[in-house]
Amino acid sequence: MTPEDLADAAIDLAEEGMPRREMPIAAVFEMGGEIIASPTPEP
């Protein structure tokens, strides 16, 4: 997984919250070429 792939995944995750009026902030955690976590804000 490239840095660009990880950035795209984080952007996609951030965009998911926009209809719920959440702040467009997200993170993904990668290990061994796979995303192992993508935490989201709790309501």
C-alpha cells in the first residue's frame, strides 16, 4: 500500500462523516501493507 493509497483511504473515511456534519478528520493505521484500524469519532 502506497502513501497515496493511505491518504485516499483517510480522505474517503473523512468524507463519510460530512453528511452527519462531523469534522472531516480521519486517520488510518497501516501495518504490513494492510489497513489495520480506522478509528472514527464517537457520537
